[in-house]
Amino acid sequence: AQSVTQPDIHITVSEGASLELRCNYSYGATPYLFWYVQSPGQGLQLLLKYFSGDTLVQGIKGFEAEFKRSQSSFNLRKPSVHWSDAAEYFCAVGRYNNNDMRFGAGTRLTVKP
Amino acid sequence: KAGVTQTPRYLIKTRGQQVTLSCSPISGHRSVSWYQQTPGQGLQFLFEYFSETQRNKGNFPGRFSGRQFSNSRSEMNVSTLELGDSALYLCASRKTGSTDTQYFGPGTRLTVL
């Protein structure tokens, strides 16, 4: 069965600093991988997704993620964090023709001025 | 184009009652999925509907049910409410296939007293 682990429950970074959020997945076949962001009281917004091809994926708001099959990881990065990036971030894994996505527990990002 | 809409946004019920939540997908989207989000269990997949048929189902008791209408709008119903059903219920829609982006609504916050 597929599963996702986000090791960091809470991360604090200074505005302008770089960011890396970790995600490890468990899945027997080629996974579909996603990063979503959720602001308080809001639904989830898709940042980026990986299905196949180039393992470095660019998303919205300056985010990128790299798929590393050997490490079963799909870490999210941003070179310079803005105060508006403060939110909760979820990594998710899905599979072909199935909308049963498995989400990680989430990482809450706090941005210090 | 309008996003996914969910009604009501907030709901308070008492134990033993039943509740119906509504979701209107993005125009042209035929797949609707429901998720439950709680602090303890995180985001969990409830079920997916496509062309008025349940396509996938998560690991929830039979008290949780849903349906989809011919216009792709969907409802989910929870009968005999329990305190543990208090959660944010998120609806998501996508065009058809699993590689299509899934868009989430803002959610319905259900509180069971």
C-alpha cells in the first residue's frame, strides 16, 4: 500500500532564507507525487506534481521538487522564502486511474521576519 | 472559471443526527472525491465518484456515503454522527483521469457536539 512520511512537523525559517521540506514515500510501482499547500481555513492548492520524465519539477510560487527514486523521496525546495509562504504543506502519493491519494501528516512552515 | 464550491462552510450537529454536505465541481470536471481532515488522522480519502458511479472508496464505515448527480455535483452523507466525525470535509474535482490536476474546495467544517 502506498504511504507518505513527512518527517518534519514544524519548520521555522527566516524570510529570504532557503527552504527544503522533506517527503518520503512508499509505493510499489511508479508513483504519482504531489505537493499541496493549505493556508488556515482554506482548501488545498496544488504546488506541483510529478508523473514521469524530468525528475526536477517546477511549480507555482517559485517552488520546485526533485524526485529521487533511489531514496524514495520527493523533497520540496524554494531558494528564498517570503512571509506569505507561511502555511501547511502536504506531500501526497497517488497512482494511475485511482483518486485514492495518500497524504503525509503535513509540515507547518513559520516564516520569521 | 469558478472553483470547487462546498456548502455549507460550517455546520454544527449533535451526536446521533445525520448530515449532508454538498460539492459543486469545476465546470467540465466529472470526477469528485471527498476527504476528511482531522488533527489526529490528517487527510484521509473517503470516496471518489465519476459519472454518477462510485469509483473508489477509502476505509470508512458505512455511515459515510455519497452520491453524484448527472451534472457532476456530489453530496456526501454521514448518518448517526459521532464526536469523532468532527472534521474538515474537503471535496476535490478533476476532469477525468488520474493525471489531471485535482482541485480542492474550501471545505465544510463539521462540529459534532
